[in-house]
Amino acid sequence: MAMMPRMELRQGQSLVMTPQLLQAIKLLQLSHLELQNFVDGELERNPLLERDDGPDLPPRGEGIDGGTHEADAEAYARAESLNTQEGIEGRLGTGLDNVFQSEQPSVARSDTGGADSLPIIGGAYSSRGGSFEDGPEGFESGLTAELSLHDHLSAQLDLAVIDPADRIIGRHLIDAVDDSGYLGEPVSDIAERLGVGSERVEAVLRVVQSFDPSGVAARDVAECLSIQLRDRNRFDPAMQALVAHLHLVAKRDFAALKRVCGVDDEDIADMVGEIRRLDPKPGRAFGGSAAETVVPDVFIRAAPDGSWLIDLNPDTLPRVLVNQTYHARVSKAARSDEEKAFIAECLQTANWLTRSLEQRARTILKVASEIVRQQDGFFAHGVEHLRPLNLKTVADAIGMHESTVSRVTSNKYLTCSRGVFEMKYFFSAAIAATGYGEAHSAEAVRFRIKQMIDEESPADVLSDDAIVTKLKAGGIDIARRTVAKYRESLRIPSSMERRREKVAMAAR
């Protein structure tokens, strides 16, 4: 058969991220301080934008009665960011009810799961392209900024991982690494959130664990030390046994260590000395995130009828206006095509910023309202009544994508009579109930475990098995290893160590 060139039309699906969509995604996941810095930068760069220093709005929630008061609070949020009519840009239309509803077909994930189901992570966007002034604080701030662990790992990820899906997984793993260098989120949770298999996340985690500093992204101290020993080619069978029995090192039980490692006194002394020369907190060599005062984004208050009042905090909502009067004046004065293009670009960027700010406020309010509806028992009665909740449940209830809910709940806080909580706090795994009872929240189970241990006496210190028995009697079906994991996450020592501490305190 002869070969010849020909033209064909084919249909296909691809992920398309417009600059406007990137901006909406970026603003959605920023904390209020990051948002303020971003807006300050835009005010400095865009001559058509100006800060709204108008009169304050009426007190929040006044005149609202009954139900979860999303509508009134939403109107309040809109009043914070919508433009006035006197020479200023008009109010937003109805095209952005979902954070990126108008763009949804281009970013909708496949039902098959796989790489295409991963959420898109938008990077920084500047409508005028790259420059030394990109970013909220300009180029000068980078000259003296201390390199963070997150930035250090991200730079290595860009070089080590080529596959886009694996790179997204890697960024989620790096985001979960705390300032000490440990992975602060279970691999299974990250895999579930991204819609991929745990094996794939584990494979990317092994790549991240190969990065500098040695031992980073470990899930516990034993894994951290193991990684460092492998890098030094010192992870032989004897050292493996020693790392597996670090509790004996802590107790200085060298006789037991010699037995489990199969070595003599001289070898065990050298091995313990080598362990002590390792860094159990590899991330502390890098600049951690600056300490920030937590300012809640949402206020939750009880109404007289037993329902909840939900208001956005106006202090976390930057108010900006588009100066149409100035735009009209400079447009008439523009002569060259370059000047006209610049003015048109400034107007487009200003309009999108005001719309994105409004949509961000509306979306935060929707998610917060659904969280309150789902976790009504917590707000009314306390942490023991926290229900299992995942992103999909909230996303389905409010008609949004799971990735949108994930971004909204990142770095956002709400305050109620019980304190200030990160929104992600209310998403907790389910622990099965005995019989046919309702599942329990993992956070509520942790609280019960801590409560039991706080109430134990020196004569009756509860082992993990005893805690399992008590929880099962209370209708919670849980394994002993899960109790041990929760106890360790609460930094509670074992029953043997607690018994020694309580006896020593009683002897004093």
C-alpha cells in the first residue's frame, strides 16, 4: 500500500488551564495573609485597581433568624468585594457559581481514576509574563529569604521526576512534610485524595525520600534513621535489628540489644554511637515557615433557636475596586497600540481579580456552611460527636469538585465557642462500629483514647489491648495496632512507661 500524507480530524480530551482559571485556583488556596500580600502586589502593579476604604458594613448576622444562614452571610461577603456604580466597575454576573464552572469541561477528571483524575495544581500567574517583580513581595525579598525545606524539595522534584502525574503526587507528598522533615499524612489518605493507588504514591515517596537532606519524608524515626544509614551503606542486618528496637536504645538496655543484634559489647557501643550521630530531624536545617497568628476566616455562632449563624470575617477579605473613571481618562489619552493593549490588559486583570475575590469568599462560605451542617454534633456537644467526613461528601452536597473543597479547606480556619480549628480538622476517617451502629470519626476515637489514659490510676494502667476491649464495649470496632498508632500520634508513651512514670511520681 502506498504511503501518502493526508489530513484527518480527531476528537480528544485535554486539560486546558486558562490564565484566569489559574488565578481563581491560586486565590482559592491562599491563606488570608498570602491573599493580602498578593492583592497588595496587584494594587502596586495595576493602576486601575484601588483599595476600597469605604464605610464599614453593618454588624454581621444581625437580623438573621433560623437555619444555617448562608444567604445573609453570602450577601455580606459580596458587599465586601463588589464594586460600586459611581465611576466604578459594575457588579459581577452569575457565571461563576462554581469556582470554575464555566471552565469545568476542560478540567473535569476521568471516571477511570488514573493519572487524568489528579487535581490540577495551578502555579503563580502574572498577566504580563515573568519579571523581577513577579510574586507578592517582589524580587528584592528573595535576596535575603531563607530557603525553606519545601522549596528545597520542590526544586529536586522538578529535576528527578518527569511524569506530570507523578510530579503532582510528589508535590502533595512534599506539602505533607512538616518542618522537622517527617511526612505528616498517611500515604493512604494522599492516595485517596488524588484518586490513585497507594502503590504509586509509595513509589513516588521513595523518590522523595532519596532527596537531600537524607532522611527526609520519613514516616517515623526508625524510617528516618534507616534512610540515613542506607545512604552511608551501613544498614546491615545487625543495624536493621538495632533500628527496629530503638526503645531498647532509649532505655539503654544494652544486654537486650546485644541479643537481638547478635553482636558483642564493642560492636553495640559503635552501633549506638553511630545512631546518635544521625539527625532525627533532618528538616530543621532549613528555614521553617514563619510563625503566624491564626486569624479565623469564618465565625460560627449559635442562634437562639439552636441553629447556627455563619459569617465571613471581613478582616480576611481584601476589598478592591476597579476605577472606571480613571480607565476612561487614560484610554482617551492612549496613542500607540502598545499603550492601548496595556490599558486593556490592566482592565481585564482588574476585573478578574475582583470576580475571583468574590468567588473565593462565596466558595469558602459554601464549604464552611456544609461542614457545620455535617458536623452539627461537634459544635453542639463536643469532639466525641465528630462524624466521619471526607471531601467527596462535602463536594457532592454543594455541587463542587473534590479538589476545590481541598483547596478551600487548606490554610483556612473557623472559630466557634469550642476554639479555633483548621477546616481540614473536620475531615476524619471512619472507624467501624460494632454490630450495625454508625461509624465513628477517627478524631473522636483519638479523643476517647486520650480520655481513658488521662483517667487511669497507677494501679490500673491500661494496655493497648485493654483499651481495645473498652472501645469495643462502647461500640467501636478497632484493632490493637490502630490504638497503638493513635496513642503514638498523641505522643502518649506505652503502658509500661506510663506505669513507671506514675509509680515514680507517687513515690515522690
